[in-house]
Amino acid sequence: MTLILLFSPASMAAPDLLDPKSATHNTKPRLSFSTKPITLTPREESEVVATVMKWKTVTAIFLLVVLYLVMGAAVFRSLEQPHESAQRLAILSQKLEFLSRHSCVNQSQLEELVKQVVSAIRSGVNPAGTLTNHSSLWDLSSAFFFAGTVITTIGFGNTSPHTEGGRIFCIVYALLGIPLFGFLLAGVGDQLGTIFGKGIAKVEKMFVHWDISQTKIRVISTLLFVLFGCLLFVALPAAIFKHIEGWSALESLYFVVITLTTIGFGDFVAGGSEIEYLDYYKPVVWFWILVGLAYFAAILSMIGDWLRVISKRTKEEVGEIRAHAAEWTANVSAEFKETRRRVSVEIYDKFQRAASIKRKLSSELGFSPAPELTLPRRTVSVNFNDERDKIERDAGLQGLTTPLTRNSGLYMNGLDPERGDISIIEHLK
Amino acid sequence: MNSVGKSWLLLTGLIVFYIIYLLFGALVFSSIERPVEEQLRRDMDALKQEFLNQSCVSAASLENFLVRVLTANKYGVSVLRNSSVTSNWDLASSMFFANTLVTTVGYGHTTPLSDTGKAFSIVYALIGVPFTMLVLTACVQRIMYPLVIAPVCLLQRSGLEPRPATVVHFVLLLVLVVLCFFLMPAAVFSVVEVSWSFLDGLYFSFISLCTIGLGDFVPGTQPGQKYRPLYQVAVMVYLFVGLMMMYLLLRTFHKMSDLHGLTSFLQLPRCEDSDVDEDREPIVDEDSRTANHVTEKTASRHLDPASQPSYNTINKG
């Protein structure tokens, strides 16, 4: 799926489902894309690829994927291991029972037989059951099916080439066939998108009468696309498989999803069991795979877009929160700085005034100049942290910080700075 | 003929050619494989007869037993004596399984047995596959510059014209990728895996890196494999990096064919670079003006409904 989609960039026009306008615009199939002659200068090349995702984003996404894998592994283990152990016990007891019931068979003989049988199964030959009414796994229609699974990169694996020549040919065949299928998928996706776009346009015309908002229309059209496609390409085939192949509902759905995402385990294969199939069954299955792949490519890309949008929005929100926080911190610290500066300037002013008053008084009264005036009532000393020192340093107030300003709070001893001067003068008196 | 008619014609032509290609492949596979299959069938028949002849086992009970064994084997549970007691669902193997699920390789050597496992696989795949695509394109975008743009510029500065420069670079890159991601791993696998030949290793590398994943060869599933968890993790890393390199190759090829006018000649879509995202930083710093020009252009292009990024811009990054 991943490789195939690379061959169909920007042409698979399942319409951009977030914008119905583009859907209607897609009435012209986009296979014929640009007819401008391409003149790329080297500088233009570098222009065109001037941006790339940040390392941080890439590593973040990568870590997320690893986390996703580990989570999946843990869940699978917890779900499957008990079943596996049960299976193992069952089959071992079967073997012992068989050996005990048929005493002429010794264990090594049995092992040998089982080994051969298992390797035969791997080669696609099923020795269980009579061999006469087996259809070959390499008759024309099955080989056609196999070639299809190779080119679509689904790769079920219920049949696989075992000769050296077959394998080499498989490699060469896939090398040429996968791009070819990629282009085909692009074309089919285009047409699918066009058909769907026309349908959306018609539905939109209806909704215009009802006067519903654009976003609602978009959401509805997305939902319609998903639902309708699911019905046509998932639910209906699943029901058909359930009926014809005899699988359970879950198994049919599982097969549909595993096939259309091109994972293709091969534990369930339509047309792979020993049932008598109708002649046109396999070609119809192949055609369904082709169109269903185009639909699934659309769905998966949509999910991818959502993941991107979610991650972008989360980033935005986180960015917003961070911006808000930064803004708030900046505001608060600026205010704080401002207040500190104001207060310290005021205090310094008052201090200077007090000193000058004192000098005047002392010169008038003939006192000797007193030592450095300190406020004795400074009993409360709130310790600032270093940041405030830094702020003050930044504000260039370092020279003005006296022990007074450094060790006291905004409100010294509960005194208001505005009233501080009164207490100084009172003290002096 | 107008463009609509032309595109329909092109599409039908493609479909017809595709069917012919499939038929051709079917014929070749059939003629190569069928005789071998017949031979194996006959061998099996003889084996069963031989077994039944020399023992007291009835055909019916043997059938019964075989069916049970094969069902168990389908899920990876072996009944042989020397099969290792390591589970197929311990943490490393489960992670390997999850990895084959999200990269869409899907070997199928172990598949979920329980119904819950199957249901969970469905949901896990539906979310994990686009997720992986996103990661791969992001990584490819990132390594595109040192591995593609810079060398091409280097080649051009040393005197080559743009078109031959891209061809030369592409060929070099191709040779490098084939050497490092096909031939070398094939050699390693043929040494580490007991029963694989070099061709088997090469076949495995190719089938895995194209995400076909037939599952006839899966590393680390032989009984008695030493350091199995480490080995499986190493194979996972190899698969991821290899897929990335395949992407890179395809992208380079697409750009090259753009340059050579191949895509416009075949009227195929051009390799468009997607819009500038916020989580992207310019890597050509000196051309900041031109980068701004590009962002303006792409920003205005974004508004034109005809050029809305289609659903797989995700693949172009």
C-alpha cells in the first residue's frame, strides 16, 4: 500500500473531504495534470525543496511509532499466548494419543511423516484428503490470482513460488508490476473520486435549500463517503464471503480489512479453500480488490490527515499554552521588576532625603555625623531568591541596592513605603 | 480529443495493459511451478502409502491426525519433537508481528488465533498503517537533502548539466541501495539462517521490502535460533530502514522523471511538493528570500480549490 501510493501522488482525487468545493471542482479527472513544459533550473530544484520537517517533529513521531508498536506487542501477547499454549497442548496430546492407539508406529516415523507433510503444505500441496479431486494451485486462474497478489503487494502467501526460476521471475515481475499497478490505482482512484464528487455536488444542492452551515456539510459528506464506501466495499463483500466461504462474520471482516490494507496474511484467502467455486468468483474478487484498494487508500489517507491535524492542533494548543505561560511569566516578572525598581528608587530617594535632613539637622545642632543610617525597625527580613537579585542586576539597580532593599520585602514590617519616610524622620527625632 | 476523453482513454488503456500483464504472469508462473507441484503431490501420495503400509494405522485416523496437525501448523504451532519451546507470541515476536501489520508486509507466519486478536488487529492496522506512512515520509523528507539534493548540486557544480546529473545520481543511488539493502542482507541471511541459500535471502529481502510479504521465508522462525529476540528486532530495523530507502528511491525517480518531462509526456501527475508546514524549517538558509517566495506561492496555491491537497499529500510529506 505504501509503495503503491507513492506512484499516485496528488492525482488520486477522492476529493479533499474537508472542502466540498474541491469535490465539485474535481469533475475534470485529474489524470491529465499539467501540460506546462517543465523547465527546472538547478536553483529552482533547491527552491522547491527548501523546507523539511524539523528533527524534533520527526523524532517525536518516530518515538510515537515505537511506542505504538510496543503497545501493540503487549496487547497481542496477552491476547494470543494463552491460545497458543492451548493449541500446543492440544496437538501434543493428539500426537500422544495417536501413538498410543497405533502402537506399531514409532515416534521417529511419525515425526518424519509430519515434517514431510508440513513442508508439503508450505509448498501449497495439501496431503490431507484425497488427491484426485484437487485443483492445482497453479492452474491459470489461481496463477492469475497469485500474480495479482504480488503486484498489489498484498502477498497472501498461501501459494508462493518454490522453484528458483519461479522466484527470480517473481522478483522481476514485481519490479515492473508494482509501479504499473500504482499508476492504475491512481487512475481508478481518480475516477472514483470524480464519481463521488458528482454525488456530493448533488447532495450539496439539496442541503443548500435547507440552509446548513459549511462545516456541517463537510462533516456530513465525509461521513457519507465513509459509510457508503464501507457498505459497498467492506460490508457487502464481507457478507458475500461469509456466505460463500463459510467464515464467521468477524473472520470475513478481518479478511476484508487485512486484504484491502495490502497486509495480506494469508490465513484467510477468498478462493483458497477446497470449495467448488463459481467460474466468475475469482475475477470478481480481483476486481473488488482493485476498487476496494482505491477506497481504502482514501480512508487511510484521511486517517493520516486527521492524525496530522490532531498532532498539529495539539502542537498548536501546547504552543498556545506555552505562549500563554511565557507571556504570563513575562508580564509578572516585568511588573515585579517595575515595582521593585519603583520601590527601591523611592526608598533610595527617601533615604537620600533623610540623609540630607539629618545633615541639615546635625549641622544646625552641631552633632557629629552619625554612622551609616540603618532602619533599626527592620525586624522582618524576607529572603529573596537569587532571581530577584538577577532582575535587579539586570535593571541596573545593583548600585542602588543597599542591605535595606535586598533583604526586605515590599512592605517592610508591614509599613507602607509611602509612610516609610515618616518613620525615618520619627526615628531621627 | 479533449482532456477528459484522453484521460478515460488512458485509463482504459492502463486497465487493458494491466490485465494482459497479469495474464502473462499467470502463464509464466503456471508453466514454471505446475510440474513441480505435480511431482510433490506424487511424492506425498507415495509417502502416505508407505506409512500406511508398514503400520497399523487406518487411513481415516491418519487423515484426522494430519488435519489437526496442519491446522495447528497454520498458526505456527509445531508438533515436532525438536521444535523450540519459545512461543510465537513472546514480546519480541509480538512486536515483530505488529511491525509486519503496520508496514503492511504481512508475512502470515503467525496470525491471530483468537477472535479478540483478530478484532484488535483490524483496529490496530487501520490506525497504524497511516501512522507508519506518516513516519516514513517524514524520515524520507529529512534524508532527502543529504542524500539527494546535496549530491545533485555537487554534481552540477562540477560541470554536469542538470538532466544528466540527476540520472547519474539516480543510478549511483540505485546501485548503493541494491548493494546495501539487497545483496548484503541476503549474504547475512544465508549465513545466519541455516536452510537459506543466497538466492533465498535475496528473494526474501525483495519480497519484504516491496511489502508483498508472501511469508514463505521468515527470518527467526527456525527452531533453535540463537538470540531470537535480538535477531527479530534487528530484522525489524532492517525492514524499516529498507522501506525508507525504497521510498527515497521512488521519490528520486519521480523527481527525475519530472525533470525529464516523462511525467508530462505520459500525462501523469507531477511530483508536487506539498505545502510548507509550520513544523518545517528551511534547510537552505541563504536563500531565505526565495524560501519566502516559495512559501508565498504555496500559501496562495493552498487557497485555490482546484489545488487542494488531495488525500495522499501525506505520502509526499
